[in-house]
Amino acid sequence: MKQGHGDDAYLLNKKIVADFSSNLWYGGLRPELKTHLAGMLDTIGHYPQVAGEQLQQLMEKQLKLGAGNILLTDGATQGIYLIAQAFAGATTTVVGPTYPEYADASRLFGHQVRYINWDRLQDGIHIDSDIFFICNPNNPGGQVYPGDQLQQLIAANRKRIFVVDEAYIQFTRETTSLLPHLHRLPNLLILRSPTKAACFPGLRFGYIAAQKTLLDKVRAFQMPWAINQLALAAGTFLITNPAIFDFPLDDLLGDAFQLREKLKSIPELKVYPTYTHYFLFETLTGTAAELKSWLIDKYGILIRDASNIEGLSNGFCRVACQSEKDNKLLVTALKKWALQ
């Protein structure tokens, strides 16, 4: 899907004053990173390292992974497409409703794609496809699958390849990363996108973590110089200065709970549970596309129209918790929408 994701304000002529469409932390770009990148501008006069080798090795050391256990990517989405390409023609199961790129990438490379609903995930489930995609926490719904149960599922299906997208793992308390268990799960590929909490998605920096034998099958399809100089500089700064990128998760989750409760009080909205700072709601008046357009025109508010996601109907919207001021604006606007 080339269009239809959040953060699409560039398509609009209207000024956006409150952006709920992207799942980033709303704290914004750290000033220390901006200063650092300004000092790195001269590096764009040279080619980057072919595979970002120095940063790869630094990350493997910090994460206590073996040599060759990380592949840097031009954003986590490139990782999805590389995996789909490496296993072209596979049968693939996608746990949904979820991020559309798993299915889009798989179909591009000739996979037979099938879906399984989150509600059907359970202990002992039989996996009969070659590839199994699961986003944990899930996007757009914020569901989580417990880390210990996911480990058991992967270990019990060693002939299947599991792709676990942990792009939003920093935004929940209800599940844990599988990175510490990678050494005993040879059929696991983990997608990570640290830019969500660090607030620099425009630089497109992500990575895949896996045991070397499996990851090398994907690495073979990575183009040279896939990661640009500034993305490498930002990634290195992030890894070496982790405290700068801390954010108040408990406060954010608390604020998200309060926002959900206020939206639940609006009868014309159906609000769905979540374990993250973002969540789905369904407008029972009009469609998500109409609501999105109305919010932009009347209030300069941008939300994610989620109706184009497989398994969701035309009333589904996704929002991510923002500042107290912006949250109040959204609640006020949606109450007005309900009174139309």
C-alpha cells in the first residue's frame, strides 16, 4: 500500500494543529539529536558504509547478540519487503487486522497469503504455513501476545519461520521483547523500529535481528548503501545516548487511558481496548473517511482512517495519545461530530 498510512499531512492543503495519525511519542525530535545531525552534514559528501558495519557491530554488542545477528534496514518496512523477497513463493499467514505491508509485500513476491484473527491465537495453535507474521504489540489495535507464550509457539513450530514485528514494544508493559531469547529460536526474525520512541521516522532506520544462518538468507537481498549517512549517525547517537531518548511511558499510558474513557462516553463512538498508547475506535455516524475529512476542515486535527485495513469496516479510525491540550481538542471535536 503506497498510501493510506498515518502521518499523511503532506497530501493536505490544510494546516494540521494536532496530529493523532502517527504512533510516535508526541515529545518530538530531541534537540541533542538535531545538534548532532547538524554537525554530521559534511558526511553526506561521502558514501556511507556499505551495510552500516560499525553500527551493526555496536548494536550487536549492546544487545548481547552474536556477530551477524543484525541487519540494518531503511526502516522496518524495508525489512518486511526483504523477508518477503527472500522467501518468495511461500505460504504466509498474517495475524490481523494489522499493518497492511505484511500482506502487500508477501503478495508482491508471490506468496499465498491467508489471515488469522487475533482472537483465534491460543496455546497449541497449529501453524501450517511457511511464514507467520505477527505484530506485537499489534498495529493498529494495540493487542499484545504474552512473550512467554509467543516463545512457546515459535519453539513448538520449528519448521515454520516466525516474523515478529516489535516496532511498538517500547510502548507497552504487557509483553516483552524476544531479543533476549533469540539464541534458542533459530526460526525467528524480529523486526525493530527504534525511531517510534526516538521521534525521527523520517530518517528511516530499523533493523532485523535473527540467528546468522537465517538472517543471511535475507541479507542476500539487501542492496548496498541501503542506510544513508544521517540515518547511521542518528542510529549511532541513539545507541550511545539511550538516556536522552527515555520517555515517560507510564504517564503516556495513563493519559491514553483517560483519552479512551472520554471517547467511550460519546455514544456515537465504539472504543476498543488497547495495551499501548494508540487504539481503535469506530464511528457509528458516517464513515472514517468522512470523519477524517471533517476533523481536518473544522479543527485541523489529523487521525488515521483505518478502514483500508483488512478485516476492519469503513467506520474504523486509529488515534495515538498526544498532549493534554491536543487530547482535549480531539474530545471536543468528536463530541461535536456526534451531535451532527
